[in-house]
Amino acid sequence: MLGKELYCYKKKDEQKHKGMHNLVGVYIRDEKEEQLNSNTVLYPFKLIFPPNKGRTYYLVSKEERDNWVKVIK
């Protein structure tokens, strides 16, 4: 996050971003946890862009998702 812009990287240490979303006017919604396999649970949240297009992001910890939701709201 940089201001109201969300930058996406393929790997954590990369310098060049893969994509960017401007979050002005965007809503965020927590999604239900998803069991990927017996060892992995994913914690998604959804960004809803006007006029009703959504994109879901998956994180590997509940705390990480909760922190993102706080930052974006």
C-alpha cells in the first residue's frame, strides 16, 4: 500500500510491481476462510470496484488479512 494505491508483486523482494490498483471509491469485503488442503487455510478479502467488479485476494494468515482490511478501510 502506498497512499490509496495497492501494488502487487510476484515475489516479496522484487523491485518492479506486477500490477497496481487505485483504491479511491473501492469497497472491501471480508470473505469466508477457505480450506485449500489439510495443512493450508486461506483468508480472502474482496475489493469491489465501481460499478460492481470484484477481485479476490488470498492471504495465508488471518492477522495479515485483518491488517490489510484495516489499512484499506
